Amino acid sequence: MKPVFPTIYSTLSPAALATLVSEKYGIKNTQCKLLVRGVGDTYLVESPGHRFILRIYRSTHRGLPQVQAETTLLLALQQAHVSVSYPIADLSGQYIQQLNAAEGLRPAVLFSYAPGQPASILTDGQLISLGHEMARFHNVSASIRLNGERWNFDLSSMFFQPLITLKQAFADNPEDYAWLQQAAQKAANRLTQMDTAAFSSGYCHFDFLAKNFHFDGDKITFFDFDFLGHGWLVNDVMTFWQHLCLDVHFGRMDQATADKAYAVFIKAYRDCRPISDRELAAVPYLSLGFWLFYGAFHTTHDQFYAFVQPAHLKLRAGLIRRLMEKYWDNEMTTV
């Protein structure tokens, strides 16, 4: 038999995965369909009357210990009745499968399906649900300790290490790279002037954009904890704030509507967990770390190579610059 040619990334057969799910989980008459490639490939698994999500992680991005940490947190959230898509145990009680793909072992987890649909413009009821559930998630994530395999969100990982990673991508655009360097230093200086030692810390989702939670009416379900890491919990507030900023920038809502939505969300969050005005004042400065962190990630993943090409980087840097210049001089906690 000829050896398999070395492979860095394979696409697993949906039909074979449907058989695996039937055998391992006792779910009969299953069908499986690839939905999207990413840090983990996402498949929709359906059987009569039931839906599930199967994630096949890329071993180059998420090893077994990191997936174990993710499942541990999600099971703790499920036990605390936080509304999340949670791991499902197989017939032997295991939550993680190890699939021997062409490139080597890949962790796989079957998740409950998040009912409903994404909503880009949220109603007051949905904003209240988001605030309540994010705060309840933080109540758990601030008190649990995982196995140390998840990264920290700090000034180095959010600002300065990403700039090192992105330097080559900006080789033909030194002007924008210099601006990002200066902006990162300004944000870091502003944050170090705050009493960040008093900020609440725990495990952050770090990607609370509208694509990562579904609404069934006003009931919300969180999913996609790929970038779970430890840091200031206000980072999660920041990612939703950034979503509202983009809505304003692209004309999907006006500034007054965004400010009202943010106020409703923050009040709902504070109904379940305190967050200080000082933490909220950090949000605009932390938002640069969101852009830089994910920009650096894009250089590591073939699906996102288009995002680090010179023309796209020029557009993205311009967007970041406009957002920062608009909101950094405003010390209010509104959007």
C-alpha cells in the first residue's frame, strides 16, 4: 500500500461522520453536512426530530488539552443553567473523540444545537437577554480554573505580539503599520493609567459578535467558544460594543440608537453582575486589541489569507483608524 502523502489539513467525509455519530452516540438515521471551515470544521448533524453540531478541530490550532479546557467550561456553564451550546457525551460517557485523519489525530466534539437565528439589530428584549446571560456566564467563568492550556488576554497578547506577527504583512504599507504601533502604545498607556487590578477577571468568550449567539424569540444561546481565554471580563462587553460601532459605521443604525442599545445591555448586565464605570471606560481602548488579535490570527489560517493581502489590509487599517479616532477621545461609557 502506498503511504498517504503528508497532509496539513483534510476535510472529513460527512457520510463517514454520520456513521460515526450513529455508532458512538446511538443517534439513528443521521445525516451530516459540512457548514463551514474554521479553527474547527463545523458540521450540521440531523436525525428525525433532532439537530446537533459536530466540531472537528484543526490540530494545528487546537490540541486536545485546549479542547478539554473548552468542554470543561461549557459543562460548568450548562450545570449552572447558562444558555450555551454544550458538549454531549457518547455512549461510553466521553465528550471528545480523537479522529485519525490524514494529517494526524483531530479532536471532535458533538454539541447541542443553538435554537433560533442570529439577529444583527437586537430588540430591547434581546438586549436584556444578552446582558443577563453574559453576566451569568461571567459569574461562572470568574470562579472556575481550567487546566492552563488556554491563553491569556493581556496587553502583550492583544497589542504587541500581534503587531510582531503582522509586521511582514504590512511590509508594503509602513505608514499604516506605524499608525497601528502608535495607537497600540497609546491604548496600552491609557489602560495602564487605569486601576486595572480592580477589573474583574475570568475566562472570556472574546467574540460576542451577533454571529455567535442565536435568539429564539428573546431567549439567547451562546456558542463558538473557539477563542476562549483568560483575561479582563470587560473584553466580552467590548466585543459587543464593537458590533454596535460597526453598525453605526456602516449605516445600519444611527449613533443615538446604538447608545440606547448599549445602555439597555449594560443595565441588564448590571442586574446580574457588577461592572464599574472604570471598566466601561476601558472599552474603546481594549477594542484595538480585538482588531490586532484577530488580525494576527488571520495570518495563521489558510481560510483567512485573503484578509492579510495588501489591498484588504489597507482597507482594514483605514476602518480601524476611523473607529479609534471617533471613539477614543470620548471618555463616556456610551458607544
